[in-house]
Amino acid sequence: MVQVIPIPISFTLDQQEHQLYPVVLQTASARVMVDCGYESNLPLLEAALLEREIAPADITHIIITHHDIDHMGGLWAWKNQYPQVRVYTALEEIPYVSGTRKSLRQAQAEAGYEQLPEAYKPWAQEFIRRHQALRTVVPDGGLQYDEVLPFMPEVQVIATPGHMPYHISLYIPNSATLIAADALVIEDGQFNIANPAFVLDLKAAVQSIAGIRSLTLERVICYHGGEMHTGIYQSLDRLLDQYKTV
Ligand SMILES: [Zn+2]
């Protein structure tokens, strides 16, 4: 049986309030943290784990769902503090998480920079600078779509491209639980597509949601917005209907 333990953290960044939902998946043999916040979030994450009686040093694996900085920015700091942790991401994400290939998010920001209104340019410059300065970690292994985690066979890897091309979600059939990461967000109690300005392929994102709709779901955890337990299919259908012409 996999225990699914959300580890929400709240903080202020760039004068904005943020709340992120990393998740710990726990069995008798492994403790897997899914995504790990920004580099500056390390003390918050440690405190949030300890509050739930999980020793940070007991985290055996970290899974990065995609290489956005709010998901993998904290990887270097974590690995520096807890070098025994094993890091996994989708096989195709490895060059991006390793930093050997330029972040697709940074490339997107650079490509759109000239067209930005002047007022947004300082923000975009800081966004790009933060990506350039990012300290990275080379993952220990790559995950394959539609396979189970090698270190936790109760959990399936689901391809949910769109927000980023190699984005993954994690599905636990036994408890009908989905760790959606950024394939979905929850806003005002409803599912939505994570900030469409950051979706690299909207059509793929909608198809991924249709794929999610085909799963048996009793609990969905989103990295932005938290959890949904009831009305899951109604909310998914509403969203699919909203984007049916994409
Ligand atoms: Zn993201």
C-alpha cells in the first residue's frame, strides 16, 4: 500500500504569495518525493516533512515531473544536503534536468522577449537570469511512460505532455490517486489548464487531460492548487468542454 502524503509549502517570492504541493509516496521500502520546489525552499520542505514525522534524510528518491524551476530548482540544494537520494525523471527530460540542454522554459522566455511590453521586460530578464544561474543535478535514471516506478511498482508513470513535452504524472491504481503535477491546476475549486501562457503545446495538454479522464480517479493532487476528492469527472468534463475547439 502506498501512502500519499502532500507536503504543501507556502512562501513569498517576487512579492507574490506562492503555495506548492510536493508529495511524498511512502511504502515499506521507499520514500519518494515528487518535485522539490525552488532552491530557497529547502528549509521549508525539511520543516514540512518533519511536521509529518518524515526525516528528510529518509527520502530515498526524488522524481522530477518536468524541468520547470519551481519543480526542480531545489534539486541541487537537496542533493547537496542529502547525497544518498536518487533522482529520476522521464528519460527524455534527463538532458534538461541535467542542464546539458537549455531549459525549454528559458528558450520560450528568450523567444518572446522582444515582443513583450516594456513593463514586463525586467521581470523576463530576471526570469531568464534565474534559469542561467540554476544549479543542476544529473539524474540517476530515466522513467519510461506507461511503466511502473522501478523502486515502487505500485505507481505508474503516465505521459501527460502539453505544459512541457516530456511532462509526467504518477498514478496509483490501488487508491485511484493521481499526482497530476502541472497537467492540471485547481483554481476556485475547479480544474484548469496551468497558466496557458506557459503551455508549450495546448492541443497536447488537452489530449493529456482526456487521457486523465479515462483513469479511475478518487483523488487528484495538483502541484498548484492542492487536492480534489469529489466532483472530479464533472470538473474534468467542464474543462474538456471549454477547450474542445483547440
Ligand atoms: Zn510547470
